[in-house]
Amino acid sequence: MAKIPNMNQLMKMAQDMSKQMEDKMSSIEAEGNAGGGMVKVILNGHKNILSIEVSKEVVDPDDVEMLQDLITAAFNDAISKVDEDLKDNLGSSMPGGLPGGMPFPGF
């Protein structure tokens, strides 16, 4: 029969896993694009915006809605890439995701 870890061991394991997840999330950077690369958004694994680049060609004071749509599309593209990267990286940290084979929430 397998030895069951005590509460202190479980807490230490949880803290170690949390630290590993934090390190991986901080190291992830994903670039989202829209308008053929005229708008770029870079996010980290925490889904915080690191940078936004907007090409001069899409800045039209008479068509602000188009620029807003492009920024939204680039941001959504970046979020999709972060989610995929998190799924690939953090999902492989433990077989099946969370203990007991439960997947990570949101993936």
C-alpha cells in the first residue's frame, strides 16, 4: 500500500507546484496579430499586456472603430495563444492536469 503524505508534505507539494506554475506563467509571452500584423499585442502568461504596437497606416481619425476592432482582435488572438501555451505547459506538469486526473479549470 502506498504511503499517504502527511499534511505538511501536502502543503509543501502544493507550494512547490504553485511556484512552478507561477514561474511558467511569468515566462510565457504570446503575440496576437490583426490586420495582417498591423496591430500586435503581446501578453504574458498572466494575460497582462506587455506591449501594443499599432502601425501608422491603421490610425485614421475618421475610422476609430476599425482601430478598436483590430486591437480587440489582436488581444483575443494573443489570449488564445496564451491559453494554448498554458494548456501545453502547465497541463504537462501533472498527468491529467490536477491531482486525480481532473483537468485545469478553463482548459
